[in-house]
Amino acid sequence: MGAGSLILLIICGVLFSVGGILVAKLFGPSSYNEQKLEAYECGVPTEGGTWIQYNVGYYLFALIFLIFDVEIVFLFPWAVVIREMGVIAFLEVLIFVFILFLGLLYAWKKGALKWV
Amino acid sequence: MTIANFIFYLVSSMILVFGVLTISTRQLFRSAIYLLFSLINVAALFFLMDNEFLAAVQVVVYVGGIIVLILFSLFLTQQAGLKLPLPGLGRSMMAGLLSFFGFVLLFSLLLAASPEADENSFSAITMKEIGFGLLNFGKNGYVLPFEVVSILLLAAMIGAIAIAFKTKKE
Amino acid sequence: MNYFLSNLTLLNITVPVQWYLYLSAALFCIGVAGALTRRNAIILFMSVELMLNAVNLLMVAFSNHLGDASGQVFVFFVMVVAAAEVAVGLAILMMIYRNTGSVDVGFLKKLKW
């Protein structure tokens, strides 16, 4: 599949996006209005700059997501071979998941899972 | 030039261009986005080598995890999207020369020791082989590193949470 | 459509392994140049990511070339180490920013005894 599907994907993606924009440019009516340039056409105008400092909670959530993301990545090859390897593979992964579960317990105890 | 070669040239030139932009741009945020493009193109190369699972992992871990973490820490640590000062001319000249000589050294080593251009020996590793490699005992089995990796992740998680929370209490 | 796909798949095997090696050497040197020039700690992290990716590319190309899965298993371990390094490193960086108001590595000279 490799290169063939990659080429097809690239061609389809380019055609799809370029075609959509071209068709809209050709057939759509175009009008100019000041309000169209605002970030939100309806609702209150935005206040302050865009470069504000975020809460540390965002970082903690991204961190916990990243750690368990990596854990799940290891479970995919395991799921492919477990039928052939049997109980031993299951025990190995049980240890793996248990050790990471301790981390989840720590995060829970510390209150990192709570949104502030 | 076949289509696969053309794709390889396209993707690898994008990797290199975005890599250079990553280290040379003056705005931190743009630097992270260029790094993201570079990593996505590396995933495309994995895909070109018929390692679909590895390409997916590259996107999930690097693009979905690490870049997001870098972006959040950018939002936490930078003041009002300021532009960084460019490094001095002497410094960048020196670094460019050093890395260029490093590249020449690596290139000559690779030329001297690279395997024969046997085009048919390229066979993609399947996910099943990776799974057996991860979970097997004995030769070509890496079950001990597999378990140690979980301890490393646990340590990283506990350490990062402990450090990040310490700042919050003050 | 199927015929088209299978034809292209046959074309796929013509990219020789050397090109991947040269590409990864070049990418590694870009990362080294970034780590040498920039003073901002976050860009240093990004340069390290570039270098780790170059090594990943090299290992994947070689493991496909030799038909040995060990290289790709190690790619997974490298990814884990990269994730752990980024997590702890950025947390330390945020702590430094809280205390000193800067993430410039030239600012942290006190560690040099």
C-alpha cells in the first residue's frame, strides 16, 4: 500500500482543498463588510492581547495525557501478539500497566486531576 | 526518476527546510510549528517505508503529545510574543562550520561503510514482529527494557507533577 | 484503482537505504547547529527533538534494510525517553521561569560554580 496510498492521499487532499476554494471564488458572490474581519462575528468583542499566560493546569493535563499516550502506544503491538504468546504476555503487560497505575494514583492524590 | 523517488525528495527536502526554520526563526511559537511540520514529514517517510504503525505512533506521540506540551509551556513562560534576539554572527558562523564539518565527517563515514545498494532487500517490519520483539524473552527479546520503560514513565510523571505543583503553592 | 495501487507499490522499493542515512545525518547536524547557536532553553529542547528524530529515522531505515525488528523496538524506547525528557525538562524550565523570569540559558550561570 505504502507509496501508492500516500500519493493518492496527497492528490486527493490538494484537489479537495484547492477545488473547494476555486469553486467558491468562481461562483460565490463576494461582498466586503467591516464586521467580517472580526474574530467572532457575533458575541462580545475580544478583550486584551492574545499572548496571555496560561494556567499551569493546562501543562499538567498535557503532561498526564502524554504519559498515558505513550503507554497506549506500547499496548498496540501487545494486542497483536497476545493470542500467540498467551499468558506470559498478559502477565508482562499487567506489571507494565500496574506500575503506570501507581503514577495515576499519585496524580490523583496530589490533586493534579482536578481543574483549578 | 520514479514516483517513489520524487516523493522521497519532496518529503526529505521539507524535513530539512522546516528543520532549518525551526532553529533559525526568531519567534518561539513559529519555531514550535515548524518543528511540528518537520516531524509530520518524518512520519510521512515512515509511511513511505511501509511502516504504517510507526508513522501513526510518530504522529500520536510527537505531534499529539510532545509538541502540545512544548506549546503549553511556551504559553506559560513567554511574555507577549516577543521576538528573540538573533545569535551573534561569530557564534552562528562557528556553529554552522562545526555542524557542517560534522556532516562531512558523517557523510564520508556513511559513504565508506554504507551497505550495497541492493534495492530488493527492503522489507518492511510488521507490527507482529515488533510485538514479539517487545515481549519475548531470550535473543532479540526486550521484555526487561519494556518493564523498565514503565518505571521511567512513572518517574517522569511523578517528578514533573511534583516540580510543577511546587510553583503553584507559593 | 487496484491496479494503480499495486503498480505504485512496486515502485516503492526503489528508494535505497543510503538516502535515508544521508537524510538522517543532515537532520542530526541541523539539530546540533540549533543546540549550539540558540540560547533559549525551549529551542534547545526542540533541537534535541530533531536529533532524536534523526536517530529514529536511521534506526527504522536500517531495521527495514536488515529485516530485523530490534531497531524498531528501540525506536519505541527512544520515543519514551524523549517524552520523559520533555516532560521533566519543561517542568524544570517553568520552575526556572517562575524564579528568575527568564528561560535564557545564559542567565543560569550560577550552576557553573
